[in-house]
Amino acid sequence: MAKLEKMTKRFPTGVFLAAVEQSSVAISITDAEAKILYVNAAFCEVTGYGLDETLGRNESILSDKHTPPQVYREMWSSLVARRPWSGRLVNRRKDGTRYLADLTISPVTDVADGSLYFLGMHRDVTALHRLVRELRNQKLLVETVVDSAPMALALLDTEQRVVLDNLEYKNMAADLGDGEPALRVLEALRASSGMVLDPSAPAGCSPGEGLTGREIELKRADGSSRWYACSVRCFEEEDASADAFFDPQAKSFLLLAMNDITQARRQQEQERLNALRAVLAESERLQQLREAIAGAIFQMQIPLNLIGAASAMLARQQAGGDLQALNGVLTQAMQTGQAALDTLRQGMPEAMSEDESMLNLNMLLREVLALLTESILAEGIVVDWQPAYALPPIRGRATQLRQMFKQLMQNAIDALRQSRSPLRELRVTSERKDGTLIVSISDSGTGIPHELRRKVFEPFFTTRRAGGGHVGMGLTLAQDVAMGHGGWLEIDDEYAPGCRVWVGLPVSTTSAETVLEQEGETS
């Protein structure tokens, strides 16, 4: 109190009165019964009441029914106990409009006679309240929209931490089950695009920069794949701290949107496999027709050769009579047979033409395994698919190579079908040795007798039972395809039990530095 008296002596009383009167805060002083004794200009401006309309009246002229009675009871409970009270009330102006008042009331005791007064200070915070509510509603709306989005969303700061995500992102994290999905996505996007995509790095992610619709593949814990179409956008947020008021600072963020397109990719892959299956079926139908005609020509050529030999023998004997007549019959038979052979040769359809292209060997092998999945599952065969992680490309004709590998794998499946062994395994591997890509296809089936491992490459030779639709041209044509690509095909003489076939194909010399990464899947 002594300090207060000392301070008041420094300034005239009028200074204090002027400070209260000119304050931008609405100030009122009432007696213990809340009868108004004083109001300043700001009070009149906020409430709409003039000075003569407030003095002597109760402060309740500002009360409104939208303020719950409990709030008033709590307020008076504090004031009667001579404790300050702060809170918000819905007040009513003179014109009947309502406003939200941020109010502080302090009990004041007259030191002279102990009389109790109340000093009230309030401010119209309606606009501030509306802004806060609108921001809260906007935040709720954004969160609802984000959580309802059919794609995974993640917001990363400069420390590569996920500061905001949605429900779909949480589901994505649970599905992948290994590490932070956003970081794995960024790593894959950087590898595929060459962009830095790091808001903390200089020029790593400028506002508005990003990617749209970039497709990536992520592996799940069980080894299966998930495909996502990803979009990235970088943006900045102004620092709202007091320190940045005169020195504006910005925080960088990176927004990731990840749409699971696995189902669409599977459907596309299935459609692509169906198209491949149709192309292979047409090619095989054409090849079977060529084989059938070639087989007929081969079979007809044998008796014609015998007839020709007999006719030549008769001609050398220069016999007359009946033998000469017989020679004439043989000559006529030969001419007729040769005409039939010429007709067959002319009727043989041409092989399908195909241009060479750069090919991913692992992808070709995986496609063939996919085409044979139904047969593999039907026979209860376990596939051990072990591709080399990275292989250079080869130059070749895709359909021919698919047919070759399909023939070799189908042979293995047929051998396993005939085998009674409980071990039913088809193993396919790929590797690089110097300038050659080597594929091995092995099975635990019946195998090929050692003495027949060269003969099986001869045309029209088969180890299968008659009536099975096999004409003995499969390995012959497969070997032709390998050799036509500058490679080779051979049977492992030492492999047992079962059979293993090796195929070697040369690496493309035109792009030997190019490496096609293709991780295979075990079916």
C-alpha cells in the first residue's frame, strides 16, 4: 500500500482517471449489489448504452439467457468470497444483438470504510471466437476429408518424420508390415525419378515441385508385391511463433499421396497374360500344323525313297517284258507320290514372323511360369524360382523364347505327372556367366535315360506313350530357337534324379551396360 501511495503522489489523480477513461477495454465499477457507478467510453461503445443509460442501473442489463444460470452462480460465488473471476459471457447490447464478452471481475475494498466494489473489465471477442471456431471446424473438415480419402496420405517434415497421416495410410503400414511406408515410398521414387525429394536439402524440394502418378512396387513381409500410384508435392508453411514476426521463417513439408493400384495391376497383368496366352496358342497351333505336315512328308518320303530305289534297280537291269511294265508302274507311283509331297509342302503355313527387341530374361521366365500356373497347381508341384537379381538384356524374339521355355517347363510338368515320387518340384534359375545368360530348368520327375539324352533332340523322336499327342518335335524346335538366338540348349548328363536342362543365351552387345533389375517371385 505504501508503494501505491508513493506511486500516486508522482502523478496527478487526473492521469489515472484519464487512463481508465481512454482505455480500449470496457471498464465498469459497481457496488456490492452490481449497481453501476462508473463506465468508461469503451464500455459505452461495446454495449451501445450511453453514460446516462447505465449509471444507477444493475449490470444485469447486459445479461442474456444464452448464458447458462450455472455460470452466473459460479461467478457470484467467487465474488461474494472476494475472489476474482474470469470467464466468458454471452451479453446483449442495447439494440438486442448479442456478443461474446471476455470478462474479468475483481473485488475492490475501500480502505477507508471497508466498502466492497467490483471492477469489471471486458472485451468483445465475438470475432475472435468465430475465427477460432471456423478454424476448428475447418480442421475437423480437413481431417474428415483426409481420413475419408480412398488413398494413403502422409505429411513429412524436414526431419523426414510423418507429422500427419490418414486412416488409409495406417492400413497401408499394417499391410506392408516393415518400416515406415512413406520412407520406403520416397526411396523408391528417388530411385525411379532421380529427384532428391527431400525438403531439408538445398533445392531438394521447392514449393510446388513434385511428381504425379509415378508407379512403384513395394514388397510385403511375405514377399508379395503391392503397387502404388504416387504423387508428391512440396510446400512451405509460415512460422507462427513470435520470434518470426519481424523475421518471417518458413517450414518445408512434403505431401505424399499413395493410391493402391495392386488390383488394377493384377487385372492388367492378367489381361496381358491372356493376350500372351492367345498369341502362344496361335503360334503353337500353327507350329503343330507345320509339325503334322512335316511328319506326313517325312513318313511319305520313306516309301517313295524305297520305290525310287527299286525303280533305279530295274532301270539298271534293262529288263523287258513284265519287269519293264513294273518299272513303269513304279515310276508313275513315284511321280504321283512326289506330286502329293509337293502339294503338302506348298500347303505348309509359314512360321509367324517376329521382330527382335531388347528383352528382360527374368520377366520372360516369370511370364511363362504364370502361364503354366494352372497346370502347376493341378499337379501339386512346388516351384522354386531363383532368378538372378540383376541381369543385362538380351536381343531376341519374345514369342519364340516364351514358346521354348514353355516347352521345356511343360516337359518337366509332364515328367512330374508320370512320377510317383513324393517330391514334386520344378526349379527354375537364371544367372550370368561372362557374356552368357544361363537358365536351368530342373525337375524331380522320371528323368531321361542316359542313352537317350542325345536322341531326344532328333526330329519325330519321343519318349512318351503313343496317342498322347506328342510328335517328337518339342526339343528339336526348342534347340532350334536357342541356336537361332546364338545360344545353346543341352541336357545335364550328371543330374539325377529327374532331369535338368541348360539354356544359354548371349548378352546383347549393343547395350551390355544396361542392367534390367527384375526380382522374381516364388510361385
